[in-house]
Amino acid sequence: MDRTPSTINEPASRAGKWLGLPAAASQRHTAAVVADRFDQITWRDTYEQSAGLRELAEELHERHDCTTDLLTDVFLAAYKVSPRLHERAEMDLSRLVNHQVITALVESPEFAELRRETAGDPYAAAMAVLAQAAALRGMLERSRKAQQQAEQAKKTQQDAEGAATAVSDALQQAADEADRSDGSGTVPAPAADAVQQAIEAAAAVARRAAQDAAQGLAAAVPGIRAAARKAAATAAEAVREEAALMRAWGVGPGELERMPFDQRARLAERLRTGRLAQWAELIGRFRQMASGERARKVENAPGELVGVTLGNDLSRVIPSELANLGLPELRAVFAVRYAAGELMLYDSQGEQTTGQGAIIACVDTSHSMYEAGPGGVTREAWAKACALALLDQARDAGRDFVGILFSAADKIQVFRFPAGRPAGIDQVLDFAETFLGGGTSYQAPLTAAGALLEEEFNAAARTRGDIVMITDDECGVTEEWMRGWNDAKHLLGFRVFGVAIGAPRTAEAGSVLEALCDNLRSIEDLTDVHAAADLFRVI
């Protein structure tokens, strides 16, 4: 068949897309998440510091290829505030499964929730990776066939690159023959045919590579999407739980950001496995309640009358409301308004007198304190939660705090938290997790508390400290000791608050604890943190 002779421009135009194929292939991305060098530095530093990440990478690498790139992508997707992904067409074919996994993660609503906790926080992002380890293993196993096809597509693509080189060679041969022609620049038909055949061969190989990758990926996509959503939800829950754990123990975000990675990891492990780990939620609720009560300190304080308000505090009811009680027909109205908190009361403002010296919490850690009450809460957990809230109380007021753990007369341990010094979380945990066991003696802890207040008085002339005695038992004291105790109270002006936990008889009139305390309350429902709310309004 005769054909119209062509110039070199025509085969060159047809070969154009194949000429740059080898260079384009070398520029394909092996990471799905777009990252700058600072992101990469953050990942490398975190990877070096996290034994868990390194162990996970080694484990996955034994069974799967490209797993280090996958972990990097999962980390950066969680760490970056607005992660952006490379287009799938820009990816190295061997990383298409990784790209699909990250795409499914980033597009899930659960991952958006996760990033609220992890964005900008390398430790939390690393924790998110580790929390998704099981799901990542599952996704890699389920997409093993897709990965094998992607690897085959990679090899086929390399063949396509070879075919593209053949196109380039054929085109160069055609150009050389055109130069040797009669000067018209016409490409001889055999040379043009060679270029066309090379182009068709390259196109066929490229189509095969694309089909290999697409077929495997299409089969894996549904499973990857479902697993990605579950993985993101699991990670979000784990990160939220650890954040709540830190908040419950009073470790703020600023302190966490300054904490070295390995120290933060050790702290998290200690909080998760420590003696009071299962009571973190109770501790958090207790501290939150106490904070709210501190804010209400002046609400009911005596002071200057500033007007009339509504409420049900009978101590501030105005005379005209009380007069209604004298009229039988209005008593029911009074009762209804009292129940609704709509009685007219004097409104006043002023500050309540509180202690100025140290706050000392004497916490019973005898064997019986390990017993659980309603809701499964142990007496020890409730007492320690109360003591930690008192530590916050002291910090907020700029007062020293001392925690005295006691049981038998020869078992006592003192933890001092001076107002002018940060309360390190390790010391707080040592105080909270120490349990002495044994019997119960009041004299030993109270004698130690009195000595500390006397020391404070001699050093800084501060009086009016507060001692909170938290116990579930009743024990005797000698008359001689009681006389010395009363003398110390008179001299130093301190107050003693008693909390009888789960033991009504300890708080009965005429009990030793009742005689020792200026203010005594009994706590039976250990799930109710508000049972001791008034304590934080008067201390």
C-alpha cells in the first residue's frame, strides 16, 4: 500500500508521550502524604525514640513490602493538621495499596475525630499508629493479592520503560534516515513503521501495567475502606482515653508538650497500669467537682447585703417569706416555692474565712480501706481522689500541701508539696499509689500533722492550717495525748475536718473521730463525688 511520505515531525509527535516515560517513572512518589523536610525530620525523630514503632515496622516488614513507607504515611496523616495526598497517578505502582489505605483513612469521619487529638503532637500521632497496628496487619493481609499485582504492575511498568526507550531509539533512527534523505526531511517508510511499531508495543505494555494495578486494587478497596474506618475509630478512642487519663491526673497539655517522648511514654504506661489506674475517671471527676466548688466559695459567704435574689437557703429567707409560714393556707405555697428554689432571699457578697496555713490530708491506708463499696469503688480510691483534690485546693490558694499516709502506729509516710515548688507527677503518683496495710492509729498521723503545722508557724508565723482526716475505722487515743492535741489546736489555730468513709459508726456522736474533729461528715456512697462538696467550700 502506498503511503504519503512523512516528515520527522509526524512520528515525533506520536512518540512524544513515550519519550519522557522513563524520567516520569523515576519521579513517582513512594509516600502517599505530601510532606516537607520538617515533617520528615519529625517522623525520623519520633521513630528513633519509639521502640514500639520500630518493633512494629520490623514485624510488618517480615511479611510485607513497603511497610515503613506505610507507617510513615499513617503517622504524617495523623500528625499534619491538613494532610494532603499525592494523586494516585503520581504514585509508584508498588505503593498503590499504601495510597489506598491512607486515602481510606483520611477520608473517614473517624480519622477527622482522631486528628483533633493528634494534630501537631508527635507522641499522640505515634500512639495512633500503634493503636492501629492490628488493623494495619489485617489490611495488609487482605490486600496481599493486590500488593502482588501491584508489584507485577511495577515490573510491567519497567518493561514499558524499556519499550519507551525503544520508541526513542526508533525515532532517533528515523531522524538519522531523514537527514540522509534527499534533503526534504522525509522519513523513509520503513523507519516510520519502526517508530509506529515501537509506540504500539509501548502502549500495550503500559496498558497491561495499568490493568494489573487496577484489577488488584479494585478487589481490595471495599475491605480497606471498612478496615480503615474501624482502625481510625480504635485509634481515636485510644488517644482520647490517654488524654483523659492525663487530664484526670492533672497533667496539662503544656506539660505534655515539654515532656520528652520516652518520659511521656513511661508516664502513660504507669498511669495505665498503676494501683489506681482503674479509678482515673473517679479522680478526674473529684478534681473537677472540687474546682467547681472553689469557684462557688463566695456564693453563700456572709458579707455586705446587696439586694434580693431567689433560692432555697433558709438561712437567708427575707421576713415577708417567713411570715407565710404563720398562715396555714400559705404553707403549701411556701413549700412549693422552696422546692422550686424560688423563695426570696437576701443577696450578699463577701469572702468566706479560710485557712492560711498548710492543708494536710491524713489518709488511712489500713487493710480495710481496700474494701469496695457501692459501685465497686474502693475506700482507698475515694480517699486518694479526695486527697488529690485537696492538693489542687492548696495549689490554687498558694498553700503548702502535705499528704500523710497512715495505718498502724509504726506505719506512716509523709509526702510534702511546698507551695513554691511544682508538684511533680512522679511524686504525686508515689503518694497516690502507696498503700501501707495493717491496722489503724489516729495518734501517729495527727501528731505528725501537728508537728508540721508547728514547724510552719515557727518558720513563717503562719497559723490556721487545715487537717483533713480520712478514715474508715475507729480507734482510741490516750487522755494525755488528747490534752496535748487540744493545746496545739489552741496555739496554732488549725481546724480538723473528718471524713468517715463507708463506716457510719465512725461518725457517730461520741466517737473518737467526732471528738477530734471540728467538722465531721460520713460518706457511704463512694460513687458520689459531690458527697464531700462542702469540704472544698470551707477549706
